[in-house]
Amino acid sequence: MLKQNNLQSHFDETIAPKLEKLEKKRLLVIHTKTIFKQISMVLLAGLLFVLFKMLWMDEGSAEGLDRVVSFLWVMLFTTIPLIIVLTIVYKIIHLILTKGMQSEYTNIVNMQILNQYENFKYNKDDYIQETDFNKSELYRKEVYKYSGSDLLYLDHKDMTLSMSFVNAVSNTNNQNTSSQIYKGLFVVADFHTHFRGKSIILEQLVYEINSINDFELIHIKDTEFATEFTVYSKDEVSSKKLISPFMIEQIKELKQKIKSAIRLSLIEGKLYISIQNSRDFFQLDYSQPLNRYPSIQSDITIIESIMDIVANLKQNERLWIEE
């Protein structure tokens, strides 16, 4: 597997040239947006000027407060429809200009990047199954609707690693209303072995932990980690073997890099990780150049940080494997 420094060189040499055409389209989209905003401001300013001249400076119009009210009413019923029309026109123009850009960008980047990770496979329409999501025990609410996309899958020797974006929704009180359980990146690492007990790592502000009555609170000496996370387990000895000082450092580093809510669990030979509200991999960002490495760096950081945590667990397998 290429690390970020080598991957950046690969991006600059191989991927960036293939993104030049898309970068020109991105610049056209940005330029069009700027021009459209300027035109819209001129139209709105012109309309307000005409209204002011017609209603405010007309000697035959109402006086005092009545004049102000008349001006405001006319402004309300003329500027708002104009703003709505301008918004619709802009959205139509934006859709025309950006049509097909995301799929083209994803195909180029996914193919070139994932080829650098040995045995990695990608399926845009597949995702981690609901059964795995439930087995993680990271979210205790009953799932009503479940969907996902962008499955990354690695089958390497005696372990498998899967990660995809999932969206889990619950049904509120069996009514037509629903609430979000989880939306973001979900990871399952299967070590094809078994370890004793169950361990769950949650952020401090997670309140549904009250429903986990059969778990024991585990004291972690690392005060920085303990400030951010709480560890629960059914076997303290096993959990401290699994959640090593090095793994704690990796979790802290991942949290610092992505600034998102993180949960982890270690259950029946599998590691589960959830990173809430993260977007799909390699989404086109119109605010920065597409042919520059920073456009994909955050996604690469997440992938590599997850793989480092998994690799560390696998490397120390002899310490935690159940006899």
C-alpha cells in the first residue's frame, strides 16, 4: 500500500492530468456562479431603484407612513418573485454545467487511487449489510429503513475489511415520522478469530448507553482519551488487551484529523467503527482545484487511519486471541 507521500506523487503524475478537463469545467461553473450573482444583484438593485422612484418620489402618492407601507408591499410582491425566478434559473444552469461531472470524477479517482491499495475492491452500489450494523451494538434503536453506497472491500490473507456509507433511520412510535439513527461511514474488520467479551468505545456525550446495563465501565489511564471517550466492556482484562495504549493514540489521532463523532466496538472477532456524518468518498468539491492532491487528502486520511487501527489489532493478535 502506498502511504500519503508516495500517493501524492502518484496523484500529481498520473491522476492530475486526467482531471484537467474536469478542472476546466469546475472553473466554468465557479465563473458562471460569480457572473450570475453579479447580474442578479444588478437586477434587484435596478428594480428597487425603479420602485423607489415610482412610489417614493411621486408627489401624488401617499404621504408619511402610508407611503412607507405602500413601498414595502410593492417591494415584497416584486422582489421575492424575482429572487425565486433567479434561483430556479441558476439551479437549471448549474445542473446543465455539472451534469456527469461527479460520476466522471469518481470513476477517475476511484480507479486510480484504489489500484494503489493491494486487493481493494470498490462497488458504488453495494454497502455493509444491516445485520453487521446491528451486530456492532453501537446503536441500540431498531432500524426501520436502511440504505448505503460506495463499498470498499479488502480480502487479505486471514482477514477482511469492509467500509461503506450507510444511512439508518428509525420509526418513531410506530408512526409515519422517522428519526435519524446514523448517517456516515461504517467499517467492519473481520479477523476470522475470536476474542473474549465485548468492548464498546463511545464518545462522552452519548446518552443511549443507559440501555447497555450488562456492560462494565472500564477505567482508562490516558486522561486525554478519557475526556473524549468512555469504554464499556463485559471483560475488563480482555478489553485492556484489545484497547492498547497504541490503539488509544490511533483513535485520538483519527478523532483529531476528522473532527467527527466516532464509535468503536470489538465483538466476536470483529472491529466495528462508525464515523458519523462523513460524506461519500471522493465527492467533487467545487470550492478547490480538482487536479490538486488536497481535493482527496481528507478521504485518504480516513482510509489510512482506519487501516492503521486494523493493522495494529491484527499485528497484536497473539495478545488478545481467545485460548
